[in-house]
Amino acid sequence: MHPVLKTVLGRLGLGLATLFIVSIIIFSAIEMLPGDFGQAILGQAATEETVAAFRRELGLDEPPYIRYMQWVGSAIQGDLGTSFSGRNASGTDRSREVIDLLAPRLWNTLFLAGITAIVAVPISLFLGITSALYRNSIYDRTVNTTTLTTISFPEFFVAYILILLLSSLYPVFPSLANVDASTPFTERLYRSALPALTLTLVIVAHMMRMTRAAIINLLASPYIQMARLSGASQTEVILKHALPNAWAPIATVIAFNLAYLVVGVVVVEVVFVYPGVGQLMVDAVTSRDIPVVQGCALIFAITYILLNLIADIIGIITNPRLLHPK
Amino acid sequence: MSKLEYRAMQELKYKSGQIDRRTFVRSLLATGVALPSALSLAGQVAAATPKSGGRFRMGLGHGSTTDTLDSATSENHFTLVNGYTFGNHLTEVSNTGELIPELAESFESDDAQKWVFNLRQGVEFHNGKTMTSEDVVASYNHHMGEDSTSAAKGLLTQVKSLKADGKNKVIFELENPNADFPFIVSDYHISIRPAGDMASGVGTGGYILQSFEPGVKSVLKRNPNYWKEGKAHFDEVELISIIDPTARQNALTSGDIDSMDRVDLKTVNLFKRNKDIYIWDATGTAHYTFPMRLNVPPFDNYDLRMALKWSIKRQELVDKILLGYGAVGNDHPISTANRYHNSDLPQREFDADKAAFHYKKSGHSGKIQLSAADAAFAGAVDAAQLMAASASEAGMEIEVVREPKDGYWSNVWNNDAKGWCACYWGGRPTEDWMFSAAYTDDTEWNDTAWKTTDSAVKFNSLVKEARAELNDSKRRELYYECQRLIYDDGGTICPIFNSYVSANSKGIATDENIAANWDSDGAKCVERWWFA
């Protein structure tokens, strides 16, 4: 079997095992949340009677292990269950499948993560490589200071500053990014501009500095010395000799940031009223809508596992030593 | 015809376009109004005349992905506004606070126990079906019965039976007489929907639901067949859930929305400087309380409760917690917006001597714990700290326990584990409703457990008596006494009534009276407002 394929399969297997453990953790963590759906949805209006009616209807009176088996069993078949909200005993059942609830939001989140990545990844690579190239120059210092400044401010602060500059003082972009399924593509891009810009500012520093560090680290190696002695220019040394060996750590940090873009941008979603999956999960946790929380958590886990898998594969492909073991 | 009548008649004609401005001003002059006043009157009338058209976009500080179109689980302000926009009820609370018939044309009762509602005829649902008594009965049954998960279930346990009498009449038979029953049926939960379809958002309201994405937005279009005259002026409506107050204010200043609720009080003075918007506020029945549980010591002690009631600087709470947008409360839940507010009770103020006197008499010593979290209301923890500070001036020690926001309503409020906590009430349009929600001995929300003292027993019998009483002055007397009993012996500390503070762009016009029973003009702003 091809070594890459073998590694990929091995990693996938490990990923599945991780996913299984994660599912147990998710389930037990949710079990430990105080209160339940009935209490949360009715708030002050929760009386023992109505809460009991809710519990009966949702099957929450079953023991936890049975509910866990049911959940995992159907999740394997691709059925994430039905949201608790919208159910009602005496009329038509208007509750929605978790997947229907998740899909449009997940698409929004992936869209935002995608356009942010398209902007942020090339910029960080470019800045990282050039600042390694001109190490300790004014350019290097400026790039470092600027990106470190933007990453050091909390996201909502960066977001508000951008709103102030680009939406209030100089109205270029809208401050409301409430896109929906019917929003045309260009309108969607236009509306998502500010959240994407905010996220770009937040993640560039991490990726850029990792690129720079990985390359500089290699510059001290004997084979780079050799390349230099054989007359390669600085640009050649970095692009041809150092960069290929630096891909593994760079890919890891990019994967990490992309995963963050999918799972961790709820603050930006709230500020720009962007209907992403983060807000959905927070709402679901607050109201104890367990199937939705579980569905979101599962998808987040899969995102991390997949992106790390891809980073690993890139690391292996770019490293002949790992590609041809022994 | 008197001058005033003539003027009113001419005003109506002018509003409806039967006469022009010149004729209207001339008729004002003829009745003795001086020219400058006549001109300004004409201007006012013109501005107050609703115009139709436009797309109204409103940013609301509530809304969650768990929201539904089923009014039985409506609980946040987004679902309220949305529900009132596409649906109607048997009665409604008008913008001046009066109860007026809505889908019922009229209602009557001889003994307050049997209520007859005559339905408006020829009203159509959005799906083209004509509303009949069958739909009304089905809509009510949706909230009643063993298996109902409706939040209005408790409200309707008083209904013994309900039946249709022909197509246009519904008869309610109550367990006990209730003179305020017509108010109950205006409750936002009890929306009238076509039988068999309680949850898809088909109603009789001024707007037809086009799309609804829970926690995101709701898009509606004007109902061309709306039966109510002079209401629902916008062509299209977009209700957008914008939880973050800063995002909401940004959206309003940048023109992405036309109106918003829940202005952030911390920045309201800066916000006011914007020339394109105006801030308005309405003080209604909403209030913040600090219920003490009488079944948890030391709050069973009358003097200790009294000591705490005298140890609060109420105006300070209004100034610092509400930034002036509110009014002081008098330790009972009936606001000045209610019909029978007892204005004879002296306003309780901070009085260190009286507090110290009662505290000494109570014989209590040591710390008194007060649980608070901002889940109760924004600034609840700060308010508790202020109360602790003023109480220490009277020699009492209050320890503020900061509770987690999450699960506050199940673990802290109305829970014997905590004797004293912070709470909010949206208020109720009638005295009886408010009392039976939180103060009588048969409600589960009796968060003060005030049930067994002599005053509480008397209170409970008075509430029952008043409920059955149709004579206005007798009811007033009874409710005055009820308020006095809570004020004196009750377990609640009600220091402040909070106002609803909202902001509109200058383009939005409203009637001069804005309802205060709920935020956003009684949550009916969409059908009441228009673009000037």
C-alpha cells in the first residue's frame, strides 16, 4: 500500500476513535448542565406541571445511557435527531430536524471562514516569507508590530473599530451582515466584508509568525549553509530550500486557524448579526436544546479532526523522510 | 353643533382627505382660533395622519434559534412582536391602555362567570378561510388540557368549559367569577389561529408571514384584506433579531434599520446626540422586585422585612440603575398605569431610624444574604450592592451573593434554597392578573411564599371578592386594600418600575399615545406606526 494512503487510513481510524470519545464527553458534559429544556424555554413561566409535560414528551425521563445509545446509533446513520423547540403536544409538530437547522448556518459559517481564509492565508504566507527574507529590517519589525497589535485586541474591539471607521464615519460597508439563503452571491460578499476583515486581522499574526519562525529556524541548518555556499541568492534559499521543509508546521498552524474560523467566531457573529453556527450553539446551550448542542459539538469535532488530518498529510507529503520511512 | 364638535369633524375630514389644508385652516379660523395656531394645528394633524407604504425594518434585542411560530411557547419580545404582527386576539389593549374588542366585536357577562364573546364576522385568515367560532374554540383548547405545554395553561385553568354557540359566538364558563376575563383573552399567548393549524404562522393579522428564520429574522407583507381600519400602514416588514445592543445602535445610526428596542442606558445620552433618531420611553407595569421568602428564616419575621423595606434608597436606584428611565416603586406591584393604583399609600423612602428600629425589634443579627445575577435584570447585581450599602447605614449587613446567570430561574428564583433574590416582572394589565400571577396562595410563582400570615389570608379572600365584583368603586376599594396589605406585610420589595426605552429614526411616526403594557407600543408597533 502506498505510504500516504496507509497514513491517511491510519489517521482516519484514529480520528474515528477520537470522535467516539468526544461523543461521550459531549453527552456527559450536557448531562451535567443544570436545568432542562422545559425550564429554560419557559423561563419564569416554568411550573412543575408544564416542565413535566415537556420532559415526558421529549423522552427526557429515560436513563442517560439509553439516550446516549439512541443518539449515537442514529448519528452513525446520519440522523442528528430533531430539535426540542417547536414541539407541541396538541397541534402539528413544527419541530425541525437538527440537520435542517444546522445546514444553512453551517453553510454561512463555512462561507465566512472560506472568504476569510482566501484573504488571510496568502497574506500571512506572503508576510511571513518576506519578513523572514528581510529579517530584522524595518519592514520585518513593522509587519510584526502591526499583526501583533491586531491579534492583541479582543475581536469585538477590532470589530467595533472597523464598524466605526468603515460603516459609520466612512460608510463603505454595512454593519449588519444578516445574510440569508436568498442573498445573491455578490451581496453576500459585500455584507460579509466587515466580519471577514475582522477575522483576517485576528488570525493573520499567528500564521504569519509561525511561517516566519519556521523558515528562520531552518536558516541555521547545515544544508542551507551549503546552498548559500553554492551561490544561491537569499530568495532562492528561502523559497527553494527552506520553505519546502517548513510546510509541516505552517500547515498545522493554518489548520488550527481554519478550525478556529469554523468553531470559534461567535463573538464576531453577534457583533455583525451574522447567522452562523456559533450563535446557534450558544442559543441551544442556553435553552438546553440538547440535540442541537450535540449536533453542533459533533460537527465542530469533525472539523478539527479533518483539518488536522489534512495538515498531517501535507506534512507527510512535503517531507520525503516521512514519505519513505526507513 | 358646538365649536369643538365642528372642529373635530373638520379635522376628521381633513385627515381623510375630504377637505384640503386651506379649507381646514379656514374652518379653524371661523371657530375663533388665531392664524398662527391654526397653521400649526393643521401641521400637527397632517403629521399625525398615517401614510401607507415603505419597508419597515426593526432591530429587536431578543430572538433565539429556539423561537417558534406557536404562540403557546412565545416568551421573548421578538416572538411577541412577531405574533402580534401576523395574529389577532379576541380583545386588545389599545395604545391608551383601554381594553377594546379585537376579533370579538363585543363581549358581555351578567355575573362575571359566564362570558359571551360575539365574534367579528367576515374576518379571513391568511389562507383564505373565514374565521368562525370553531377556530376560536380550537385556539383555546390548544392552551388547555393535561398535555398542553402552553405557557398560558395556568392562565386558563379558570375556564371550566368553552363552547361555540353558532358560527359567531363563543361562550366561556368560568370556575369562579372573574370581572377581568376580557383582559385575559388579550394575552399574547392566546392568538386566534385556524383550527388544526396552530403553529405555521397563519393568522388574521395585518401582515402575512413570508419567511421566518428563528433567531435571525422574520419577513412579512401587508395583508390586503386586513379587517382593521386605519392600521397596518407599512407595505413590508422585516423584524431582525440583533442581540448585541451596540450592533443594534450601529444598525440604527447607519440606517440599516428604522427602529430598535432596548436602548443601552449606559450610552443613551451619547446616542441622543444623533440628529437622525429620537429616543422615546414608556413607563408601564414592568418592575423589578426583590422577593423575600416567608418560609425561609429570617424573612418570616415581619420586623426584619420592614427593616429591609425602609433601608432602600429608591431614587438612587432609579438614577443609577435605570439612569432616570423609570419610577420609584412602593413595595407593591401595581403601577400608576393600572386602573386601581393606590395613590393614598405614603411613598416609602430611605429612613435609617425606622429601619434600625424594626431591625432591633426583629432580634436578628448577622449577615443577610441577597442572591442576584444580571439574569434577573440588567444591573441587578449593582442594585443589590447599592441596597447593601444603604442598609449598612441603618446598621444592617447584607451580603450580596453573585449567582450564575445560567439556570437562575430554576435554581435561585422561587426556590427555598435562597431566601432573598432579585427578580423582574413584565407586569400585567390588571390588578387581578398581577396578583394571581405572583401573590395569591394558589399560584406556583408565589415567589415570596406569602400565604399564611393573617394579612396574606385576608389578601387572598379580598382578591377573590374583587374578582367577582362588577361594581367599579367597590373593586377600587378592594384593590386599594390588597395593595396596602402587600405594601405592609408582603414579602416583596419593589423599589423601581423600569421604563421601556427605544429609539426610532426620524422617519417613523407614531400616535401621540404609545402603549405601555409591553415594550414597542404594546408589541403592536408594526400595525400602529407609519413612515411620516
